[in-house]
Amino acid sequence: MLDLRPGDYVECVDNSPRSPISTIMPEGDRLYTVEEVRFIAGGYSLRLNELAPSCYMGGPCTCGDCGWDARRFRRVYRPEARKLELFKAMLRTLKPAIADPVPIGN
Ligand SMILES: [Zn+2]
């Protein structure tokens, strides 16, 4: 089972075309977000929000059936923006770890 789902961040680790029709390839070491994951014969196919793959009918894909082999990507863990906001809010409300100095000898 592939541990990728729409909205996940992925990094392209292999952008060498394996088919002559694959003229549109993701950039190596660049981050993308997963638009769609599909099970196909022999593995998984990914579509990305940032880039449309080459289409078997020619040009950038608009048919929705084309994608890249999921093995070209690795998942990158980044906090979702909403979770990051919660964490920032926690930091803002944290009590100081050290007590405020108290004057001695009063
Ligand atoms: Zn297509």
C-alpha cells in the first residue's frame, strides 16, 4: 500500500523520462503537492497540483488519465498550515519557564 494521498508534499527523486511521450517531467529535488493517487497495473500513478504530465494523446494532459510513477517521488513531512497555527498559538500562550525574579530583603 502506498503511503501517499492528495495534499501530501512530495519531492521528485527521479525525473528521467522512461517513455518518448514523457516530455513533461517534474524537476529533481523540487517539492510538489499530490493532486491524485491512482492504482494502476504494476504500481501507483501520481498527479501533481503544480504540473500536468505529458498526455498519451499529445501535449500536457487534460484527459486526467495520465500521471507519473509514484516511485519517482518520496514523501516530505511538513506541518499543515492549520496545525502550524495551533502550534504558534501554543507558543504565544506558554508561561515563562523561569519564575520572574523576586526582590530579596524587602
Ligand atoms: Zn492524458
